[in-house]
Amino acid sequence: MNKHINLPHDDSGCGWYAALASRPDAKRLQGRQQADYAVIGAGFAGLAAARRLAEHMPEARILLVDAQRVGFGASGRNSGFVIDLPHKFALGHPDPAHKQRLLRLNRAAIAQLQHLIERHRIDCQWSHAGKFQGAVGPRGQAYLDHFERLLAELGEPFRWVERKELATVLGSGHYSRAIHTPGCYLMQPAALVTGLARSLPANVELLEESPIRGLERDGQGGWILRGDAGTVHARKLLLGASIFTQEFGYLRNRLLPVMTFASWTRPLTDAELARYGGQLDWGLTPADHAGTTVRMTQDRRLIIRNTYKHVPKYGRSTSDGMRQKVRASHRAAFLARFPQLAEVPFSHTWGGVYAISRNFTNFFGELEDGVYATACDNGVGAAWGTISGTLMADMAVGADSQQLHDIRAVTGMPSRNPPEPFLGLGVRSRIRLAAWSSRSEL
């Protein structure tokens, strides 16, 4: 048996999840369950892995197990970007072939999601809107200039958008300029994840609110997953649990749990929308990575996301007092951008935990015989989770493809972390320094 497992402990304030129209009752793990494959984690990676296993093995029994409700965890808490370009650190990789592999993988994920959304009529505000990367002052503009050079080297299309034109889209004159890239899609993450769950193949059984407290070998080459009210006995185990992979004894001291926070408004009224003066359905990420992400949804909600915290105990590392301070900082960022909407309140503030590594390396592979994992999305979970989960299933059944070769080429082992208390001190100091350095872009 494992040591005590720290479970997800997400707050109840996620606006995306609260906005869902309805959710069916949860089916929980009970009694002794036998399966050919068990998948832990029903986010983007776990959902994609279970679906692909079912396509490969239509006669197999596949159990997909999550400690919470589908859409309540990290995959339903992001800002709703599905990004095709390599993320900021990967975009600077010295090997052009490495970046091209990442592009192919991300775009395969987008195509896969679009196909499923259309096939199953998933209502999730899916939109090919592209993405702005915006600068406020000289620091952000310097980052944009660097971004332009990287895009040109990669041969990717982009367009400069200056302050006046940008203000007509954003309803805000706060930004000096931006680069628009066309390949990003926007969506409602909790709606997308729950829609993917509802449309799983018939031989996938989803068990929610069913935390796994321990793993052990069954003595016959398979695995026993122990829950509160039952067990799963499976031949093979796939982990789509990201940061929680370490709770099962794998990749320990190699993953860093980081929480980022968001707040959004209620839907704007017609009069408020007129005062806002911008468009619906856009997303902007900061040129300076420690800056503020802003979105306007299709249903008239403005979102502010910034502030990072090191959370070694995940949601239990936060408090109501911390969230109130975060909400206040979000309010300041909102008013700086939209002073004409000063009376519009935030309806929800929430946090979400994701995994990063010190060397910005994603893990993908077989951890030991019959155990497979994808972990550490480094902040781009929607596309990466979808394609890595799909290819993890391919790996588990012995299928081969160019995509599998690509993902093996761009992943590796996250570097080892220093021991506590040095790790926590170092991470917190780095986050504070980044926030101070980027204060002009917040």
C-alpha cells in the first residue's frame, strides 16, 4: 500500500463549473470491480486515454476513475484556451524540429477535439478565434518583439494589432499593442470536459467521487486500486492525474504544484455591453508570462486571471483569506482595463492546480511494467492533455504512429527538485520576483 495520498481539494467557486446547466448523478466505485484497463483522472488526458483504449479494444472493459466530479478539477478550471503554438518556454527551444513536432501534436489535439465536439454536438462555446498576446508598457513590448522573432523563425503567421484597433476589440485602451496568432481555439472548459465524458464509448465506465487511496500489485502482473467503498482489479493502469501522479509514488520530487487564479463577472447587461464597447469572444494572454490573462466569453463574461502560488498540499494550501486577496488583485486589474464597468461585480473567484517542472519538461512514458503516465503539462493542459492521453493509450496497447515518435522525441524526465524547505523558499521567491518584475503588465 502507498503512504497517505493527498487528494484534490478544489474550491467550490469555479465559475465555469457553476455555469453548467445540469449534471447527471455521479456513479461511484463500489464493491470489487474487474477491468482490462483502469485510468485514473478524468480530465483531458484521462478522457482521451479511455476513449482511445475503447477504440482499440471495443470488447475490453475500461474503468475511468476520478476523485471529484468530471469538470470540477484542473481541466475545467483553466481559462479556456486550446493553444496550437508551443508555449512560451518551448517556443524558444533551439531545435526547429522539436518545435515542429510540438506544433503537429497540438494541432492534432485541436482537430481531435473539434471532431468530437461536432460529432457529439457538445455545447462548449467552441470558437476558432485565435489569440492576442498583449503588452501594456515597454517591458511587455520587449517580450512581444522577441515573440515576433520566434514566430518568424518558425514560419508561423501572425499579425500586429496596434492600440486603436485593439481597443475596438477589447473594449479597453489599456494595451499598447498585441500580436494576434490565428491557430488558437477558445472554449468553455467545464462544458467541454463534461461533454467529452457524456459521449464516451459504451465500454468505458466513468466512476466519479471515487478517490483511490492506494495502489498495489495483485501478484499476477496486474493492479489493485483501493477506494473508500470498493476496489478495481485491472491488467494495466494509465495515470492521467498530472500533479497527483506523485501521490501514487511516481515522479516524486520532480513535479511542482502551482495554482493560478481567475475571477469573472456575471454576464453583462445590454447597457453594460454598450458601455464596454468591445467585441465578444476573444482571449488575450500577456506577453510577459507573469502578467494578466483576459477573456471575454460568448455569454458576455469578462475574466481576469493572474497570481501564482506554490501549493504543496494542493487546494489545502489555500485559504479564504488568500482568495480574498487574490480577488482584490483581480479587481484592480479589471478596473485598470475596464473603468467604464466599475459597478459590474465578480460573481466567482477560483483557483486551479497544475504541474510544472524546473526544466519545463513533460513526462510521457511507461513508469514500470503495465503502468503508463502523462504528467506535467507546464500550463497548456487542454491540447497537451488530449494528445498525450490519446498516445498514452496507443502505447499501452502497442500501437505505433508518427505521433507516438513525435511525443517521445519532445518529452523526457522532469528534473529533480531540491529538498524542502529549500524548494518552497526558492519557488515562492521566484514567484514573488516575477510578480514584482511584471507589475507594470499586471
